[in-house]
Amino acid sequence: MIVNVMEHHVVEAYERLKAIVADFEDSPEHREDVVVYALNRLPPKYVVTHEGKAVTEAALDAPQHRTAIEVQVIEALRQVARVPRSKRRHSQGGG
């Protein structure tokens, strides 16, 4: 099975950091928006084998990668707090 290991790290960062953005409302929709926003700005790390996953996980735990992930997640949290999906729908005439 093909797995993007970056997704796991983004979700972990989301769980750690979601409380630091004052206006962010934690909901399933907003969680998805934050994760997708961050993943679209980070390089994917696809693996197939357990060995590949272990090596990639270790690399992503390095301080420089962890910081890059956290920066993107914080930016995503701020963006979603600023313009949540519900506001985007209403301003676009949707539902």
C-alpha cells in the first residue's frame, strides 16, 4: 500500500498546535482544511515498505523537518481561523 508519511506528521502537528491559534475552532471540517492546506505546501513523502516508512519517519522527526511541518500547520490554522469554510461558502453564495 502506498502511504504519504507526511500526512501522519501533519496530523500530529495539528493535534499539538491547534490550541495556539486563538480564533481557531476545532471541528472535523476545519481539521480537514488545515491538514490539506499544510500538505499542499509540503513535499509528499510516499513509501511502500515498512523499512521505507521507518527511514522516512526518522527523517521527518529531525528538527529541521519538524519545524517546516509546524510552520505550515500554524499558517494553515491561521488561514482557516481567518476564513473558515462556513464563511467561504456564504460569501460564494453556497450553502
